[in-house]
Amino acid sequence: MAYKISDACISCGACAAQCPVECIKEGNGKYEINPEQCIECGGCANVCPVSAPEQE
């Protein structure tokens, strides 16, 4: 399942910089993952300082 970003997101951008398919974009108050592009690599979850990305 694709990852999603929880409300714990602090909008630091670490996840977007790590995404190999560039499916993470800045949204309204937090970053958002396009589930249709997510390849479920977990790179975003590995670099997030607040563990905001989680699998759906």
C-alpha cells in the first residue's frame, strides 16, 4: 500500500527530497503523497524526523 503523511508532519521537506519518483509535494499545512505514483520504497519514512509518513 502507498504511504500517506499524517498530521504529525512539520513541513520540513525531508521526505520530498528523498522520494525517488517525486510523488511528494507541499500541501496545505503538510506534505502530501500522490498514492498513484508512490512505489512504496519507504525512503520518506526513513528520513522523517517525526515519523509522519505511514503506510495506508
